[in-house]
Amino acid sequence: MTIFHDDLDPTLVKRLVESGGGTLTRKLGIEFLELSADHSVATMPVDGNTQVIGILHGGAHVVLGESLGSISAAIHAGPGRVAMGIEINATHSRSVASGIVTGTCTALSLGRTLTTHEIVVRDEEGRRLSTVRITNFLRDK
């Protein structure tokens, strides 16, 4: 069950609930546990998201990170505004071949027109697998 903070735009919450975070997010099995502008958490299974040698695909790390960072930015943007990703990068430090990974998103900068978030993806033992950083541009709809 996702924890939505009370100050969230009801329209955004409705969109998130109805879409499950989007079709790619659903295909990868991403589950949002907590969502806010400052701190968000989601999990993703390794199974079904591996590359040819059987480890979690690097692109899956990035999708988890972008999903968390973009939603957090949209929450910060507020009603009548949207967040659009303008830059993303990832550093992969360790691989994983099974289990569930957890992405924890932390705001680095929450401005009027730009946000930057860092997402750390960890395995079930708490080891850092990757670090994703995303910057979103905020604008009126």
C-alpha cells in the first residue's frame, strides 16, 4: 500500500492510483511504498527485469530511479504544473541476480522551476547497487 502525504494534489494522486505509475512501471513490477517531494520509496523485482547474463538490467535501475524522481518532482510542482525530466544519469556499483531491490529517492534541490533528486537502489541486504540522479523542469500545464 502506498503512503500518500495529506498535502498531495488530489488530481495527481488519482492519476497515480489509476495508472499504477504508468505502463512501463507496471510491466517492471514497480510498487510505490511512499511518495512525497522530499522522500519517496519503491520496490522492484529482479525476476523479469534481467539482461542476457541474468543480472538486473541497468535500464531497469534507471526506470526505477526516473519513476521515483519524476513523481517526487511532480508532487513538488503542485496543482496545475507538470514535471519534465531534462537530465538523468546512473552509476552502477554492484549487480544483483535475484530478489527485490528498493529505490530510495531524496530531494537534493527543490526550486520553483527545477528539482534534482538522488535515488539509491539497494538489494535486500542493503548494499548499494546504483545511484541515479535526475533533474526535472517544472512548468505550468
